[in-house]
Amino acid sequence: MSAVVETLMDAAAGDRLARRNAIILAVAQALAGGNNVVLIATGAIVGAMLAPDRSLATVPVSIYVLGMWIGALPRGWIARRYGRQTSFFVGTAFGVLAGLFACAAVVAASFVLLCIGALFTGFYAAVHQSYRFAAADTASDAFRPKAISWVMVGGIFAGLFGSQVVIVTKDLWQPYLFAGTFLAQAAVALVSAAVLMLVKIPMPPAHMAANSGRPISEIARQPRFVAAVACGVGSYSMMNMVMTSAPLAMIDCNHSVNEATLGIQWHLLGMFVPSLFTGSLILRFGLERIIGIGLGLIALSAIIAISGISLWHFWIALMLLGVGWNFSFVGATTMVTQCHRPEERNKVQSFNDFLVFGSMAIGSFSSGTVLVNFGWVAVNNIVFPVILAAAVLLIWQVLRPRPQAA
């Protein structure tokens, strides 16, 4: 009986710490995500100003996505060897450098410096994407979905905050448009570092730190891990591909720039507002059901997008795309945390993100080409086979026989 009571007390203490960390990490996520919004909102505009060829204007945004992909595995190595907080501070250092290099690029009219700043922004993004995992470190199985979901609530404020940073600071350093914005970007990363100092993440015991656990090849063969990665890759890559193409597709269909911007705002609200309750839905209805609903909503958004080109077709499709991504991605993240032992978490989580961000990079680089050469309908048609493949693997994982306990 005493052992049971002690276990319950440990779980309660772990959940209290997870709750505290999740709130702090949500604030840090809002600041770090705002840093990303600055690059996404200004990258193509400044790229067009500085690039030797206007066709290269979107290269900085694509390099940002590439930086996320490249940074995923080193992030896990640093966290595993030196602790999560060290990886956090390395990430914010890249966030500061990103703003400084981008500012220097504007002042010196250097496209190369802008691309370096974009790459560093991607490295920063690779790190702050791990905040969702960090919140779950000490959480019980029951609280883990909520902890992950709470951190992602920061994304709501990231979009609003980042946009306001651009609006308020773009003309501060005349005649260098956006130079003040990029300095503000560096300052925001510093503020985020101060917030992260409040996070309390216990260092793993010495024996756990020395033991790296099972090889990643063995872990990656687990059916549950395969399904989790498939759902994360499918939801993130398709969301990013459609989202990237949507503004240009709306303009091609004679909608205004303001209407296209509002469509992306609806999409961002769909992506992050559900985080207020996604964790509770997972606990009530089950992990696999919520992931399945998310995948279904992504497919439904593609159906609506294909069925017409009115303003409401675009807006409703983009909002459903965001909600579907939230359900499936929060669920897939939670499922990944069920596939590793404590000593394996950093390498498994970073490997998962390496695969997810890699698919996102492919979607980012290909979306414009598919849209220009084949059209908006073709972009959305790609969604169906990818989402179907993820759904099949999810159903396979649910229906397969469970090993009997000894």
C-alpha cells in the first residue's frame, strides 16, 4: 500500500511541475513563434529586394524550413548530452543571430546574409518545436496530452505578436525597410531566453544519461512509432503545402491580398485555438480517434477547396485544414512520447522531428511548382493519397494484436 501511495504522490508532483513548465513554455513558444512569423512575413519581400534574380525571392523562406530539418538531430544530441535547457539556450542564441544577420543583410544589401539569417531562424525553430515534448517530461500518462496541448496554445499569440512586431518596427530605421524589424526579432529571442530560465527540467540520473537505450533502428520498427510518424508527417507536410500555396491561389482566383491574408489568419486560428481543448478531447475520446478525426478534417478541407473557388471555399477549407492539423499533430506527438523509454526520449523525439520537418521541407519547396504548373486542384489532390496512407497505418496499429503481458 505504501508503494502505491508513494507512486501516486510522485505522479502528482510530476504533474504539478509539468503544469508549471507547460505554462512557461507556452509563453516562450509565443515569443519564439513570433520570431518565426517575422521571417515568414518579411522573407519573400526582403528577398525580392536583395536577390540577384526576382525568381529567388522565396529562397530565404525555403532555407528557413531547411534549417528546421537540419537542426532537428543536433538539437536532440545537445539535449541528450547536456540537458534540454542547454539546447533551449543554444536555440535562442541562433534566434538572436538570425535577427542580427538579417538586419545586416538589409543594411549591406546582401542576399547571402539574409539567407544565413533565415537558416539560423530555422535552427531556432527546430529547437523551440521541442518545447512541446519538454512539457511532457514529468507528466503522467493522463496529463501528458494536456501538457503538449497547452504549449501549442502559444502559437495563437505567436501569430498575433509576430505580425504586430513587423507592423510597428518596419519603418523604424530609415531608409532601411525592415532593418528595425530584424533587430526587434533578435530582442524577442533574448526575452524568450529570460523566460526559459524559469523552466525547471530535472536532469536525468547519471545511470540514465550514460545509457542511451535501444538503437533508433529498433525503436523505429515499432508499429506504434511508425503510425505516429506517418500521422505527423502526413498532417504537417500536407498542411504546409496547401497553406503555402493558398495565398497565391486566392490571388490567381481574383481575390484581394487582404482577403488572402484573412484566409491565412483563419487558418492560423484553426491551427492553434483547438489546443485549448485538444488534450481534454484526447483523454475523453482516445488518442487514435482524435488523430483519425484530424486526418479526416484535412481530407475534408481538400474536398471543399476542390469544390469551388469562392472566398468562402478558401476560408472554410483553410480553417478546417488548421483544425485537422492540430488534432492529428498533437495526437501524433503524444503517441511518440509513448514509444520510448525516459533515457531514449531526446534521440527519439529529435528523430521524429527530423522526419516531420524533412517532409515539411519537401512540401515547401514543391508547393509553388505544383501550383504554377498544375493548378490549385492538383495541390489539393496530393492530399488524399498521403492522408489515406497515414490513416491506413493508424488503423493497422489499432487493429493489430497486442502482446500479452507475462
